[in-house]
Amino acid sequence: MDKLDAKIIVASYSITCSQIRRFAISLIVEGSSDGGSNWYVLDRQTSQKFDSYFQRKLYRVGSRHTQSNAIRFTFLSVRDVKSTLRLQICSIYLYAGNC
């Protein structure tokens, strides 16, 4: 969970994968407007596939226009569970919309 100094509307986010087999194929992004006491789902992704190392994907948050001052990502499974259960991500960026 990452707490922000001010409330923002998350319009989109990007994730860069560093190892293909260690990337999460399913994830949930949640926001909180009270510092993490109560959460609401901003976005949910399933069956995601990265085809190359250090590939970046941009995800747009749907119609959820609630201001958040805390964001958390929950990663549910990795791509290749037979070879590893470890998760590896290069970067996550949040992009704010209009408040």
C-alpha cells in the first residue's frame, strides 16, 4: 500500500515486467479515500500476458472517479507456477486524472 500526500483520481497505471514467467497474470488495484481503512476496487485484470522482457503495459481505470489517498495492488497469480511462485515487477506508475 502506498499513501499519498493528497487525494488523486487514478486515471490509469502502467506496469513494466522484468521477467516474463514471474509476472502476475491476474491483479486487483484498489483505492482508499480514508488512508487505508476502507477499500474500493479501481481495476481488475485477468489473463494478462507479457511477451518480452521489460515490456510496459498501460491500463486505463474504468468509470471509477473516486479520489484516493492510498493505493494498493494485489497480485493473485504468476504466469508460470510450475517454475516459480515468485513475483517480479520492474516498475508501476500511477497517472492521475482531473480531481
